[in-house]
Amino acid sequence: MTKPKVLILCTGNSCRSHMAEGILRHEANDLFDVFSAGSKPAGYVHALAIEVLAEIGIDISEHRSKHLNEFLNEDIDTVITVCGNANESCPVFPGIVNRYHWGFEDPPKAVRPGETELDAFRRIRDEINKVFGAFASGYRQGRS
């Protein structure tokens, strides 16, 4: 039996979507095939996204920035947007697709007073971890 495919979308596919992909794979690799992409890929994965996930034992160093068009014919079951621009520009995927929008701040632009850029990445990583961990847990409980 094939696992449901989850696609996580963001505009640049450089920070939030990769952190969410790594976290959801870590939390629910037995439940889903997880991918991420962007509507306007940046062409790289932000070094601080890689660093803050490594801090919690998740390796995304081999991830690459991808365009969402790579997934239009992949029988995606669930699309989750993690930024407002991606939510607004998300195409319609063929078939019956679950669609969620859970917006998070863009870490490089989310630095608060007294906070470093690394702190912002950690804070947003923890927010993503909470939401996607709960999603995995809820899905797992619904199957039992």
C-alpha cells in the first residue's frame, strides 16, 4: 500500500517549507511521503534552516530548492502552504487533495528586537515543529 503524499509549499522553498518537510518526515515517515517546493524557488536551502534542524537531530543538508510544477502529476494527497504568497498562488492539483494553510513568519525577515537571525530561525522551527508534530500525531491517532 502506498503512503499518502504530502507537499509543503512556500514561495522560495528555502526555509519554512524545508523545515516543515524535515520535521514531518521525522515525525511521520512511516505515514507519509513528504516533499516541499516553491512557487518561485530561491535555488538554495538557507544555511540557518539546515543548522537549526540539525540542532534537533534532523538532517536536511541534502535538500534542494524545487519548483511546485515538479509535483503537479505526482498524485499528491495533501498540500500544505506555509506562507501567504504560496497560499494565494497555489495551483489546483489533480484529484481529491486535502488543502491546509498554516502560515509562519519568514525567518530571515522575522528577527525581533534583542533576537539574532539564528534565534528567529529557532523560534520559527519550534513553531513549525509544534504544528507539524500535532498534524502527524492527529493523523496517527485517526488511523488507530
